[in-house]
Amino acid sequence: MKSNQSKRSLLKFAAASACMVVLAGCASGIKHQEMEASIPTLKSGDGRIYFFRSSSMMGAAIQPDIRLNGNVIGASKPGSFFFVDRPEGSYTAATSTETEKSASFVLAAGETKYLRTSPSFGLLVGRIVVELETPEKAKAELPSLSYIGEPLNR
């Protein structure tokens, strides 16, 4: 009898620990709608690239780095967003777990692109897919997401 209680207690502890790990990986912080006014304007010749991921428990523990033209610029975390400003040109954004998923695009000066990262099933582990999103859909979702980028100069 005591053995079954110990096993149940251990299982409850393991489940609670797993939930804490997943929740710790989720974004928390200032929401887009609270910081929107402090986002700097673009410098001449630059465009802006937003990366965002919806809040979802599916694949929450999978949080790979996001690379832009091979350089790590952030991570794909549930419920979060960040942005980078870059000169006009051609770019490839990518994430990788067991395979690499990428999206290529051209950024014009003064333009804003929105890239959604989202979990997908893989053979051994989940994947995070990167895809261009329409400005309308991205702008509808951004207000509820938390900023995880570099501190902004105010």
C-alpha cells in the first residue's frame, strides 16, 4: 500500500516538475501593446523583421535558436516576439532541430516583414517551422505576445 502511495507521489512530483519546466520556457514580460509606442523608427535604408510565436502548449519545450543568414538573432519561444532591423537585401531565416526549416525573402528599405515560428511534428522530435505571415494576421496577434528582444533605448 505504502509503495503505491510513494509511486503516486513521485508521479505527481514529476508531472508538476515537467509543467514548471515548460512554463519557465514560455515568454513573460512586457506585451507588444504596452511597448509599441517605444519601438524606435527605422533608420534610412533599413527594414524591420518581426519574429513571433503563438502561445501554445504544443511543442512548448522546443525552443530552437532562430538564425538570419546564418547568424543567431534570437529564439523561438511560445507567446513571444522580437524584431531586428536590417539593411535592404535578401534574407533566409531558419530554425533547426532534427531538420532545418527556413523561409527566404527580400526586404526592402522601409518595409516590415513578419515571420511566424510554429511547432510541427517530426520523426524523432518536434520541429519549429518558419514562414512568412501576412501583416494583417501578424498585427492581430502581436498585442498579446511578450517581447523577448534586446532592451530598447527609451
